[in-house]
Amino acid sequence: MDTYTIRGWRYPAFAALAIFMTALLIACGGPDTSNPPVATPAVVRVNGFGTAANHVHALLALPQHVLILAMHYGLFRSEDAGSTWQEVAGGSHQLMDGLMSYALAASPLDGQRLYVLTQPSVSHYPGTPGLYTSADQGRTWKLSSATAQLTSGNIFTEAAGNDTPDEVYIYLPALGALGLRVSMDAGVHFSMAGTLPFGRIDGMLPIPGAPGHLLAYGSDGMASSSNGGTHWQVIQGLNGGIYSTATAGPHSPIYASGDAGVFVSSDGGKTFKPVNAGSSFASLCVSPVQPRIVYGKTGLLVYRSTDGGHTWKALPQIKGNLASLAADPANATEVYLSLSYPSAMYRLQGDSPNWQSLTPAP
């Protein structure tokens, strides 16, 4: 049976999406209101990111030392590699007030254009759940489309397109194979992109430098499209589900991790070859400046490969709930890692024996 690794435990592949959606959209859906609380507990901040209940959904490391953290409570930005942080959305009386933020994406054609999805994080929320976009690298945000305008369910994920700077894809899981939508105006209007070859997908990768070329992947495998998702071809030889893909940029290797190990494509995603059947990672990220340096995360450890995924070395262990991983855009041997419960940020530089904390004080 195909399996996924989630926080160090193995789950059936067909259950991975359900587990993730449960964790994100139910456990992250705010407090249980079936029995109203007798008293409101005191809010105790453990660090600059908030209380011990706060946790990370997504992380971006962008050029010019910019970091973006999408959390259950708040959207945070740093423009000095994590030395200082600012809550730019999701706080009291801010845009996205009462909403959790998840599924960050950056346009490969415009480094200023970002996207983030939101859902309610508390019982009573003044913000509007939906897709938000930024045109200034995350300093300010605006609502592109409300979730209620697109689906009676949820928007599972989004991916910035590779055709124009304002192209963005979203996936509506309630519609199954018909759930892929595309927008050419930064998410204001959407149209159907085409019928997927799978009933469910976990993610998409618009291939940088190849307009219209997409990869869609999940527990059923991976498929490619060369015309913006209108038609799809299932990629053979992957032997199971795929749950993470990554590439450094145009004309670079494309890496994939799944049930059968780590794979790499050297032909723009047309075919994939296994490079390490013994390693399987919940997520991958690649150095933009050295495409053969790849990072992988399991439930307990972060690994680095310097030979394109063939061999892997465990990086120093860090205590906590490992959340999101991002390679530094300028330094191939530098990687960022977020932790959850409580939210925290760390950086590892080169062969340093210890992770450096970037978590702000309360």
C-alpha cells in the first residue's frame, strides 16, 4: 500500500489529503463552539509571533533578505533576514483580521507579486476568507476573490503561473478533477483550466521559464500539461504518490519526493528518473543559485543533498514541531526552518553545528 510520511508517521497515501485538510481546515478552524466556554482564558504571548497555540502554515524566502510567514494567527514579514518582524496582516483591526493564512506563492515572473489563501481562525471574524495578493513583496495586501464567490467549500492551494506575472491557479477540492481554475488578472476572475487526470491533487508546479507548462501531483501520481492545464499526460514510472516538488528556476532540474523515493527530471518535467529510492521527504526546496543543492524535511530532521538528490546528509537536529522549509535565495548553504506550537523561526548557515534563532521576543 502506498504511504505518506507525516510528522514521522506513515499513513496510507489515499488518506494524506484528508489528514492534511483535517489538520488545516478543521483543527485550524477555530475553537469548538458546541459548548460555549465558561470563561475566556488570559492571552499569554510566548514570543513575538503570539501564543503557544500559534503555528506556521507556509514560509517564503525571497530576494533582498525578505521572509514571509503565513500563520494560523497573523501574516508576518521580515526584510532583514529575520532580525526583525512585522505583522502585516491578520492582526486585530488589520486586513485578514480573524483569518488564518496558508499556501503562500510567489510569481516566477514578478518577484513583487505574492499570493496567500485565508480561512477563518476564530468563531467570529471580521475579515473575508479568500485569495489575497500583494504587489509589493508582501508589505501590503488586498483581497482578490472571496472564497464564497468561487466555491461552497474551500480553496485547497494556489500556484503562481508562468505565462504572465498576474496568472494564478487555484484548486477547489470539492469539484475533484474539475476543480482546477486559472486567473489572468491576479485572482480577480477565474475560469476552468481543464479536467485533471486525477480525482484529487495535493499541489501544482508551474515550471519556470516554460509558459503553459504545469505539473500536478498527489496520491495518484503526477501529470504534466503543456497548454495551461487544458490537456494532461500522466507521467509514468513514479510508482506511487508524489507529495512535494521543487525546482531552482528556468532550465533547472525538477525534483519530486513521494512514496517511492526522490526523483529528478532533466527535460522540463517530461520524464522523471529515480535518484534515491531510500529517501522520502514531506517537503523539498532547492537553492536558486546552485540547483544541485536540495533540502528535504521529514517529521524529525532536515537533510541536505549537494549532488542533486543522490545522497543526503542530516543537518543538526532541532527540538520542536518542524513546519516549513525554505532555501536562502542568495546563499546555497543557508536554509530557513519554521517550527509550530509555538511558532518559531531558525536559520542554519553552512556547516554550523547549531541553528540560529530568528524568533522575536515577546
